[in-house]
Amino acid sequence: MLQVTALVIAAGVLAGASAGGASTLVGSVSSGTSAVAARARHVSVERSIPAADDTISVLPDSLQIWFSEPVAVPLTRIRLQHNKRELAMKGAFQKAGDGKAPVTVAIPTKPGPGTYTVIWKTAGADGHAVVGTYSFVVR
């Protein structure tokens, strides 16, 4: 079963959040319908290599993530953890071609078998920051 977690951060709401504003944000997130509707309007991961919940034998040289819409590469951050330890990701993100091309980042070290977690943050055309995570295993 594919499990990708994403959280939408409405920058304007968080920047101006007072005590009342914070409870409004919490109320909309706790309402299942509102959270699903908000997610449907924002960037999400359509697919990735390695894929979420995948079990692979060799860690590839790079991560590739296809988003549901064109993303702002300067605002995109991708982190990789191996067994809950942060790996240093070096080099610039690459995005070639049109909006359907993946965001690619090199994996500079290959620590070996274990659970890997990808933590991503980006923004689409609406300007809202969206963060998410997914994991895969290297045997």
C-alpha cells in the first residue's frame, strides 16, 4: 500500500496566526473533508524513483520525484535520511524539460542497507509551501 504523507502550510495563515487564527488552522486540519480538499489543490508527489514503500537491492545514484504540477525549484528542498540519520545531499537540483520532468538530486554517499526516508518541501503555482515524506528500503 502506497503511503505518502503531505502537509500543506498556508504561509499567510501561519504568518498572521494569532490565538484565534491558530485554532482556525487546527480546526481545518482536524476536519477530514477540509484536509482532503486542501491537499487536492496543492502539489503532491505523483511518483518517484525509488518509489514510496519500495524494497530495492541497490541505492541509485539519484532521487527522482515527479510532482503533480510544475514546482518552484529554488523553493524546493529534498532531504534523505538513512535509519533516521541525515545524509548530506550535495549539488543542485536538476529539472529538465517541461512541467512533467522530475526533480532530480544526486545521492553522494551510499551507506548501505536500511530504511531511507525522503523529506521534501516545495511550492507550486499557488505559492503554498507543501511538505511531505515517504520511505523505501534497501536490502
